[in-house]
Amino acid sequence: MWMEELPNGKYKFFERYKDPYTEKLKKVSVTMEKKTPQARNQAAILLQEKIKQKLGEKQHFVSDITFEKLYEEFEENWKHGVKNSTVYASKNVKKEILKQIEGDYLVRNIDRRLLQKVIEKELETVDLISKDVLNQFFIYTATWSLPIWERIFGLSVGDKTSNIEERRENLISKLRSYGTTTKEMIARVAKTFTNGEIDVVEDNSNYAFKILFTSIVGIPKNIENFKAVIEVIKPAHLNFSIEFRYNTHNQVAYLLHNSLKLKTHKEIYDTRLYEDSAVVGKYHKQNEVGNLKNNELKTKTHKNIYDERR
């Protein structure tokens, strides 16, 4: 303890103590009217009470507070000095940190080894974030940047429930569509949306054209988006129509009843049953089997019935 005389004739007594957070020396003080031995003893008692009070508050705080509580108190004060976008972005950081330091961990038990583990994990996260950001520069790999791409190309902005692959297909198709609209361009757009082949039949006298799907059986899932893009890229004075491919009776004839009975009528009608190469040039006449008895036919497949010459 030491003493300093004040200009007003009073005396200030000081004492040092070690802060449990920083481990640096700090001081407390009391002011007394006199510097007599009795005043010195009284000052010493008062100083020790002050030190005990400060250490008691800090030790209680350090002993009982959990990491999550401490983080929330920090966050509450910090967020008032930064932008809302920064606060929003920090939520992911908090989520990742709390994966490594559980919320009920007592602050006093957090050591260097645990902190090192957290830092290493965060560095890995930063690396993943960097790769993710790079992915957003390319439509084929974009995820959270899709709304930005959609605005750039003038497309309706999708939401979290939208199919990401369909949204990418829309953008890629839009990108490919720039320039003069040709049959080849329409075919590229169809390939992007449906992964299918088409023919384009022009009807110049009626200012129209027809799109025929040749490789996909039934209606493609993304057909509405495909139509919307065709509307955008086609010349304004042209109308268009779309024709889809369905299975015919001749194509179904190649299959056994056992394989057909597992399918619905819709599946038989508008899903691919086999490759075209299996049926090319194989069309059949009903009158060729007209003279056969049921007993002769029931042991044969449709294919055999139609293919075998009589």
C-alpha cells in the first residue's frame, strides 16, 4: 500500500491486485481525511474489501459462465456496430464454432488445445467456403448465386423449393440462345432442357414451325420451361407447336404380357420400353396371324407372333 497527498489536503491510499482475466496488475484506492496510523489501518481494511469484491465478482463470473452465454453477450454488444449483412453472415460462423465448443462448456475449462482444434476446423471451413464461392462463378456448379444469374438473364428468380438442376438448365439454355435463332439453336435448347433430340419442321407460308421430339417418349418433365425459353428466343412473328412421341401398338407388341402387366397404361404409353434399334423396320400385318388358333399363339411372345413368317 502507498499513499499520495491530494491538493485539497486529503490523502489517497492505493493497493495493487492481479486481474484474473489479463493477469496484469491493477489498483484500487480510497481517500482518507488524515494519514495517522489509525487512518492507514482503516484504509488498508477498505482497500482489501474493494480487492476482495472485485476478485469475487470476476471469479464468480469466470467460474459459472458457459461459452454460449459468453458468446451471446459478446454478440449482443457487437451487432450494434456492424451491418445487418455482417450479422447474418456471422450466424454460420457461430454455428460452426458451437459444433467445436459446445454451448454448455464452462469458460474456465477452455484450454489452448481446444482453441487450436477450433482454429484448425475454421481454417478448413474457410477453404471450403473459398471453393464454394468459386463454384458460384459458373452456372454448371452455381447454387446460392442462381438468383443473381437469373436476374442477369431476365429469368424468373426461383426459390429454395425450386429444382436447382432445372434452374441451371434454364440459364444454360438462355446463354446458348444469344444470336440468330436457327434450327440448331432450338435443338441445343431442347438438349439442355430434356437431354433429348428433336426435329424442327418449318411452315414458312403460315409463319410457324413445329418441334418434334424424336428420342424422348412422352412429355419431358421440364417442358413448360422449355416452352418459355422458345418464346423468348424465337422471332416474334412466328408461332410454334410441339409434338411428342408415344409408344404405338407395334412397339408394345414386342413385349411379354408378364412385363407389361407390371406397368400402368400411362407408363406403357409414354415411357421408353426399349431402344429404337430393336424395332427399326419391323412392322407387321394382322392378317398373317388371322388363321392361327389360340393354342398356337398363347405360347409365343408378341414379337414372335409378328416376326415369324407363316
